[in-house]
Amino acid sequence: MTSPEFTRPEMSPLRLREVTLPNRVWMSPMAQYAAGQDGKPNDWHLVHYGARAVGAVGLIMVEASAVGPLHRTTTADLGIWNEDQAAVHRRLTSFIRERGTVPGIQLQAAGRKGSHQLPWVGAGQNGSVRAAGGGWQTFGPSPIPFGDLATPREADHADIDEVVAAFAHAARMADLAGYQVVEIQASHGYLLHQFLSPLSNRRTDEYGGSPQNRMRLALQVARAVRDAFPADNPVSVRITATDWIEGGLTIDDSVLFAKELAVVGIDLLDITSGLVVRDQEARPPIRAGVHVEFAAILKNATGLAVTAVGQIDDVSLIGELVANGQLDAAMMGRPLLRDPYFALRQRPADKEAWPDQYQRAL
Ligand SMILES: Cc1cc2nc3c(=O)[nH]c(=O)nc-3n(C[C@H](O)[C@H](O)[C@H](O)COP(=O)(O)O)c2cc1C
């Protein structure tokens, strides 16, 4: 007999292209800074993601994984730029898939936020690692630094072409690795967001100035990734709804961008905000479900499936948001760091979701 839990909206499946996500409670990408210089996942990643798969979330979006060595944020980032890495990622994807969870991976280029220290070392994300210390020269749309980090050089057209090609290649590697969903990181102040936002992009060529020009690189990447990833599998883009500061991106800019992403054939928008400048005032306010209203606006404007992240720590709230059509699913971050079984524990009656091995705990 079907458990009543399965009639709850947050527990209903969602189909995107040919992939069925078993429920609407998803794990947000969260960098672990636990890989070696080779960018390959290791035991930490298997145990960390494996535990959340046992925790029965519908989708695990594996952390921001660099599309090339010079696109990392730190020397401990995961990478998805070669076949050796893809082969090791397979350990993660096969375990996640065995548990009935869908594995996805976020593809990332750091731009001016690259080459920083590990968050728990020295100045952390505020401290650049220079070339002499094993770091590298970063580039961005314009030679404007993020906070105290090193000043990036201005990307030339060869850099821009390389970024597009690297994302497309990474999408092919993600498929080889067994990921069923890829997400393009176009938020949180990383390279694509740096091009989108007038706060970090002061270019005067066709990649700067008007909204169309600032969107150009992100749309080229979206098109290249969509073409490179199998037609049966969904592509998500994590976008910033607002920069929260005068002169930055607003929800109107994001609507324009989202409509273009729909034309490209993107399947899912993952809504977040902020972090393109260091200013504390430009951070998302402390408010439950802070991005949900933006997600609903973007869903209405595009007809695309949407998910939102940020301060959602109640599985039944996700059900309400799905039932009233504001979200198609919700991403959870820190609650799942605190407890890998967070989503499962909120469904004690949902016996079928609990592993056979744990049934005697119920
Ligand atoms: C340790 C940590 C690492 C993160 N790494 C990423 C990342 O790789 N990519 C990304 O888009 N967001 C990253 N984020 C942001 C989260 O995905 C999420 O947007 C944020 O934590 C807000 O959601 P929450 O309130 O559910 O935690 C990270 C957050 C944390 C706490």
C-alpha cells in the first residue's frame, strides 16, 4: 500500500526532460574544499554525499566543480575537466543513484574570486594565494578586485572563448561521470555573475555596457552546455535574483536574463542572490525562504521549473510552496550540513524512504 507520505506535495516526483526526480527536497551545492590538486573526489566526498543520499533527498547537486584548473576558487576544489576525474566521480554517482537519488553537479568558473585560501586557513576567502605560493593570476570582466582579493586581469577574447569551451567540455565530462543534471553557476559573484553585474563589469566591448552585452557570456555558456549535455537530461542555471545594492542587478534584469535562458532551452532556474561585492549591506536578509518570492516571479515570467535556496529548513513548508505553485522544488544547504538525515527525520512515517538497514530504528 502506498504510504500517505507519498501524497504530500514535497514527496511527489518531478519530471524534467527524461529524468524523474523522486521528490522536491533537494541538496544545494556546497563546496567542501576537500579535494587534492588533481581535483578528484575522494573518501570524504563519497561519505559526505553518500550520507545525504541515504538521507533520501531527491537531488544532490554536487558542489561547485571547476571547469579547468585556473577556474578553481582554491587548490582543494573538485574538478570536472578531464576523464580521470570523471572516472572517480563515477563512484559518487553510482552510490547516489543506487539510493534512488538523482546526482547533479554544479559547473563553475571562479573569475576574480579564484585562487583564495581555504575558508578555515588564514584570511580564508578574503585572502589571495599568489603565484609564488601555488596560486595563479585570476581574470574577470574588468580589473576590479573583490574585497581584499588580488586584482584580476581583464579577460581578453581568447579567455572568453576558452571559458565557453571549458564549460561545454565539463558538461561532457559530467555526463561521462554519470551525472543526470548539470547546473551552471551564474551567481554568488563568480565569473558569469561578474560579467552579468554592472558592479563588476565595466567593459566597453560587446561583453559590457547594455544588459544584452553583459548577458552575452552567460548565454554563450548556457548554449554550449545545453548542446554538450544529452538532450534527455536537464540543465539548470543558478541565477542571482538581485545584487541587493544600488547600481547592481535587480529582479527586472534577472527576468530579462531568465527569459533568454528559456530560449536557449534551459530547464530549471535555481534562485539565489548577492555576493558579487563584499559589502555586508549587500547580503541577503535573514528571512525564511528569502528567495521564494523571486523564484515565483521568474517562474511566472518564463514558465520554467524553479527551485530556490536560502533559509528553508522545514520540509512541510516546501510542500506548501510546491502546492501553491511558487516553487517546483527547494534546495537545502546548511540544514543538511548539520544533519545528513534532516529531510528523512522529518518523514518518520515514510518507512519506504528509510534504508532496510535502519528500519529497526523506526
Ligand atoms: C559550506 C558552504 C559551501 C557552499 N558552496 C557553494 C557552492 O559550491 N555553490 C553554490 O552555488 N553555493 C554554495 N554555497 C551556498 C549554498 O548552496 C546555499 O545557497 C546557502 O548556504 C544558503 O542556503 P541555506 O540557508 O539552506 O544554507 C555554500 C554554502 C556553504 C554553507
